[in-house]
Amino acid sequence: MEQRTEISESDILTVAAGGADQQRYRGGAGVLPTRPLPVSFPAFDTWQVLLVESEQRQQELLRQALGRHVHQVTCVDTGAKALDVYDQADVVLLGPDLPDIDGLEVCRAIRVTCDIPIIVITDRSSELDCVLALQAGADDYVVQPYGFRELMARIDAVMRRATPRRQGEHVIEHGPLRIDTLTREVRLDNRMIPMSRKEFDLLHLLAVNPNSVVSREHIMRQVWENSWSRRTIDTHVSSIRQKLGGKSWILTVRGVGFRIGRGAPMMS
């Protein structure tokens, strides 16, 4: 039976620009009912949320609201902190006005390395601002003031699009390449390909981000936990290419990092 969640008074709050909260009730003359509304919606899934917001009041309101829906929330107030921890989240809620780095630059930097869902939350309501955010790599754009239930629905929508990659079964298939995360086996055209632990981790990282360039820095954090050298990564990439039978399985993006390829034969 489908789980359902009651709308409470706290869910009717509209989060407004500048961190102030306004009460809004569409069913009456702007007056909150004294009891929860007799309406219910399907419950949302639980996600690891990274909230990037420099305005403390706004940050606290969102943290509490998301926490009531059993989401795990990590809050940071600078772009630098966001870039340090975004790879631990399922979805990023990003305020563009940050004290150190423009929020859209943070968005671009994250998008270069992975396709984690990003929702920009802002009081900038012009069409140009929305277009710039989407061009920077944002998946959605929410303008303050907004209803919290609307934000929850938008998070749920972007996560539905991301779910096949994140929650797809434990087997990742990329053309004839098959990666089993439970057995840690790699097969190509149904032929077992032996991989070291680090080779498997590196290939898996690229395969779960099939449409993105994965930076050397991201590989460093995920595979070598900051203990690495440029030569180490290049050596492992070279070894994986040799085992898979061609350079086209892992493509180099000069000055950035690597991405998974299609494995087409390389021309000499």
C-alpha cells in the first residue's frame, strides 16, 4: 500500500527571499487553519542533500524543513566548502550569492566532474538569470518566495531522472562492457577482464558518470583518498585501456580529466 504523508501547518510555509518566512494558505484569505489540512500526498524518498546557502536564517529554515521529511542535510555557506563535499550528496540545493565564489561558477565546476542533480534557489526572477543557471548545468531553478511542498516536488522530480543511474541495479552496462559492483567483476563481450582494486574503482567511477568528464581531483578523492600522483592515475588508466583492448574505452580530456568512451577500435 502506498505510504502517504499528511500536510501539516509547517508544510504550508512559504520560504521567502532574504530568509524571512511568510505564511500562505491558498484555500483561505491568507490565514493558516488551526488544524492540519485534510489532504495527503505520497511520501517522498529520502536523500543526502547538500544545502549551499550563505544566509543563515534561510539555511536554518530549509535545514529544519528538509529534516522533518527525514532527508539527511549537510549545510555549507561558501563555494569552496561546497566543492569539497558535493560528491557525498545525492542532490545539491545551491544559492548563487556566496561570499567567495559565484554560485554559477560552483555549478559549472560540479557539472564538469559529475552529473549530480543541482537545483538553484534564488530571488533572481529574470528570464536571463534562469537561462544562465540552466546553461551553467543546473537541473532546475526555483525562485523565492516558493512553497516548500513545491521544492520537495522539484527535488523528487530531478531525483526520478537521476535514479536509474544512482539506484540502477548493482550491474552497470556500457555497451559490451559489464561492471558488477557486488562481485567486483568486469566483463567485456562476456569475457572476464581481471582488474586490480584501484583499476576497478577508477573504471567504475567513470562508468557511473557516462555523460561527464571526471576530473583528476575527483578521481583522487574517490579512488586514492587524496594520496596520489599524476603518474599514478595515468598508469592505472593506461593499464585499464590495455586490458580492455583500446584507448577509446577511456578518453582523455586534456587539462581536465577523463571520461568513459564507447570502445570503438582505434585507428593507427
